[in-house]
Amino acid sequence: MKVTDLDFHLPGYLVADRPAVPRDNCRLLVLGRDGSIEHRKFSYLSEYLYGGDLLLLNNTKVFPARLTAAKQTGGKLDILFVRETGRDVWEVLTRENYSGKVFLSGMPLGDMLQGKSLMLAFGIDIRKILWEIGSMPLPPYIKRKADLADMTSYQTVYAEKEGSIAAPTAGLHFTDQLLSKLENRGVIVRFLTLHVGSGTFRSIKVENPEEHTMEEERFEAGRDLLDTIRKVKQSGRRLIAVGTTTTRAIEGIFSRRYRTIDSSENGYIKGKTDIFIFPGYQFRVVDSLVTNFHLPGSTPLLLTAALSGREKLLTAYRCAISMKYRFFSYGDAMLVL
């Protein structure tokens, strides 16, 4: 298949710029493997999960990675801090190819190289600065600036391990109450971590998905989680992944598509995966998927199509558009059974 085989037209007014309140009050499109479609509220998710099923979520925590600084000339420089690549050295994204000194409130922040790398000045605690005055890295299709409300709403209620520059958005719909309801129903709720980087939301520039290369993203998963997954699968119960990042992490592990980066902690697998899942992929452990509605030409859209089937997914998207579902990060949700 070609990447453009999953194209669709989305009216701009269906792009959500604020989340549902409460979180689980958004709509849920339920897509069966037979192509059947149901329309529910997300708060009714528990009706589709049963005792012994395993619900797997990504507990990464988004940090306020956007910061406005100044160039030597005094011009503004909007910086997205992606990840630390060395001691006091960060990979960054900017809209221009700037090299030179960077200042914050008149004080030296560091030296930038070609708008891609920033070496911090001595004594700068950039994480502290970002949490004090940085803003949440909302995606570019949300046209407004991030505000104080996004510090909470662009974060899952179970976020724990800091390191992402984008939220695992399928998880934004969960409330503590809904998670408790699922556990009371006998659903096994477990977590892993995949820190979302720029590769997850970068669009595919080639027609043949086999020619696209994903950037590596860091993950960690407890070995006890892997044992639990094996037991669940052996018992004939399902693994329901919450989000494409969770899916990539666990499928990367079970397909051995990762490289270990830290083996010092025996209780965890810590590594990096560049697994790219698109139609034709054979899933190792994931049976069902809770996800959002994704951008055309995006890797999450192709992953969803790999599980649901291309034609069924396109039919579901056309149905969602006709019924005015809200799309993308702050939008409504889909359950692929």
C-alpha cells in the first residue's frame, strides 16, 4: 500500500483545541473487527473490557518543553527542548537555522548550533527553568498558545516519569475513577514508559511506508510486566494497549526490535526502539487499541490501520467526520476491538 491510501479530508473546525470536561466525557467510536461501528461515551469503556484482560498504559510525563529566548541581535527565538544528549547539551527544535549566543531575561542561556543543538551556560538548571516559565508543547495544529490549563489537561492523570515532548494522547481520556472502575471489574491495569520524541508526530515524506525510518525513542518496562503479559495471553485473555506509543513499546520488546541502553537494573528492560508498524505487520501481543483520531500521513494512523484494516479504518473515519467527532490530541477517542 501507499501512505496516501489512507488520506482523508478533515474540515478544520473538527480539530479540537480544548479537551472534554471531564476527561472521560469525550465520545468513543467503537470499531469491531467485523467493521461494525458503535458510538458511545468514553466513560462506558469498561463495558468492553472484562476480568482478566490487561489494560496497558504509557506513564510518561510531558515536561513544559517550549521556551522563548533571545538571540544576540535581540530577536525572539522559540525553542523546543527535545532531549538531553550529553552533559548540559540538548537537542532542540527551532524555526530557523540559528547559531550563536542565546539569552533569557538578559542573562546567557547557552550557545546554539544551527538551531538544532544548545550547549547550556555554566550553572544553568534548564529543567527547573522550564517547569517555572516554560509552556507545554502543544502540537502545531492547535493554533492557540499553551496556557496554564494545559499544564494539567495535556498530561495523563497517571503521568509519572518525565521525558516526553508530546502527550500519549489516548491516555488523556482516563480519570482516576474510570481506572478504579476497570480494576474493580477485574481488569489488570499495568504501565510501561515510552518517552515521546519528535519521531512519533513527524509526518511520513515517502509514498512507500517501507522506506520510512522512525527515530528511536526511549522506553522502559518491568520484567514482571512481561511475565504478566505472557500469563494473560496464555489464559486466552486480551491485551488492550492505550495509545500507539504503548503499542510501539510493547511490540518493540516482543518483536525484539530494540537495543538495550541500560542493563544495570535487573527488574527492568531499558532500551530504545525504532519500530514502525504499518499494514502488513503481525502483532505479537496487542489485541485491541484505545487511540485518538490521527493526522493523514502520520505513523500513528498507519499503526491503527495495521490493527483494524485499512478499509475499515477509512470507513470509521468517514463516519466520525460525518458525525462531527473531534479530532487529534484533544479530540475524541476510538476503540479498535
